[in-house]
Amino acid sequence: MLKRRCAAALASALLFLAACGGQRDATIRVGVALYRQDDTFITSLSQYLQQAVLEEEQARGVKINLNVVDGRGSQTTQNEQVDQFLDKGYDVICVNIVDRTAAAVIIDKAQGAGVPVVFFNREPVEEDLNRWEYAFYVGTRADEAGRIQGGLVLDAWRADAAALDRSGDGVLQYVMLEGEPGHQDSLLRTEHSVRTLTAAGVPMEKLSNNAADWQRGPARLRMQRWLEELGDAIEVVFANNDDMALGAIDACLDAGMEPEEMPFIVGVDATAPALRAVEEGTLRGTVLNDASGQAEDILALSCALARGEAPAVELEDGKYCWRQHTAVTRENLAEFLPEAS
Ligand code: GAL
């Protein structure tokens, strides 16, 4: 019944556009609910989203009202924000869900109001996404980021194993800085980074692991403790994201280490500060988590849904829109740096 309501809304939007002879002068209202606005990667994605809105407005002569709100890490707050978007008659809502296992509640609310919902970055479980035809996900494949990150270490091992294996015991000793427990990116990046090396025959030994919830400060404290306890035994630091890799580098700098004395530290995201660290030689590699591409897809999908058009983005199973990761090292860094003005 409610599904029919949304389908009817989309059909009437199409009829309306046809009646207007293709003129699209109505304002599109998009509500964006972020899990936390102070997350470095999410901040950059949100900035790209605002840039994509300006470009779309100019290119198509439309008005887009983008309202971005901060859930401050609380699912209760985010649910209330979603209620407000729906009460105010937004055309589409985009949700960076706080608790990825709680998507059913939001999907049911959106379905009740007949408003399409685009989740991004924090992937709902498949069963929830399948609850409604107008629930979508834009993101990147978490296992792919892990494999590429593992590949950065594997390439370095193959190029000069002795430089990585400082103890000379033929085994790579590593520590793992993990993101939030339960997040698809924490679980799968952790698993696939290490598996890529072991599958290639590199003997690996985990010295320790700890969750630092994507954040630089807690990662710095954790790495300080590891340096005290384990010292030179740490040969590789896998960090599930760049902010935590930068925290590990902060701890190494605090300990007075030069870049070449630091363990081989790798991250994921390719944020601006991480690219600077790659340039300086403290971060040995990262994985581009295409924030601008995902922002473009979120907006393209949202506008199409609001207009009742077929989405211009490619959808797997009619629901998933994926962007690919890319390895970033000092060798190809120039391709990822913002153009000099
Ligand atoms: C990941 C990203 C992290 C953090 C997290 C938030 O994809 O690598 O830095 O932003 O999303 O959900």
C-alpha cells in the first residue's frame, strides 16, 4: 500500500514534468543526516555534496535545498531528525546512519511517508535495505579497501622485504588500529588487509589490535602505549582509516622518530592531511575512499528520485551504487593532490 503510494508519487512527478514540457523549476528538497559532523572523511564528503549541489544547480537551472544535520553519534537524535525531514515534506532523505543495524526503523518511517531514502557510507544490513523498493545505498566495498591496503604492504615486501622485516625473523609483526566495532569498514578492512598478505605467502604475526573509533587522538594514545610496550618489534601499522594512521604517526613523532625509523604505516581515505603525510614520507600509503565520487552519486540518485526519473547512476540489484578505491603512494600522489591554484 505504502509502496504504491511512493510509486504513485514518482509517477505523478513524471506526469507533472511531462505537463511542464520538461521544465524543472521546482525546488528539490534533500535532507542529509550525518552520523557525526566532526569525522574528517564525513566532513569532506559533506563538502563535496554541497559542491555537487552548486554544479547541478548551474548545469540544470534547478534550485536544490540541501539541509545537512549532525546526529552527534546518537541514533535517537538521528531518528528525530529524520522525523523532522519527513514532517516538513522533504523530497528525499540521505542517511549516514549512526547504528547500521537500526536502518529498519528509518526505512519504515520513510516508506510510511512515501519518501525515498538513500543511505551512504555506513551500510545497512541487506535484509533491512530489502524492506522497501525505494531504499538505496551509495558507498564503497569495504573488502576492496582492505585488499588494496594489504597490497600496499605486499608491494613494499616484494620490493625490499628486509626494509620491512626489521627484526630479520622472516615474519611481519603488525598492530591493527580498528575503526568503530561493528562498522562494515572496520570488520572487512581488518580482515582483508592481512589476508592479502598471508594469501601471498607472507608470514604475519599480530602483536596487538585496538579500536580507536576512526579518531586521531585515541589512536595516538594507543600507539604511544604500543611503542612503550612493544617498541621496535612493530614493523607494520594497519589503520582502518587515515585519521588513526595519523594518530600513530603523531605518537612516533612524539617518540622522536624520523620517518625512516617509523614502522610501515598505512591508512584508508586519502584525506587532505593524509596526502600531506604521504608527501612527507611518514604515511607509506593510503587508499582513496572517493568522497567526491560518492557525493556525486548521492546527489544524482537523490535528484532522480525527487524528479521521478530513472536514476542516472548504475545500481547493482536495483539498490547499490558502488565507487571504487584506488591505491595512493608517493609514486602516484600527484594525481590525488588538489591542483595548485
Ligand atoms: C569510513 C571512513 C572513516 C570514517 C567512517 C565513518 O568509510 O574510512 O574515516 O569516516 O567511514 O563511517
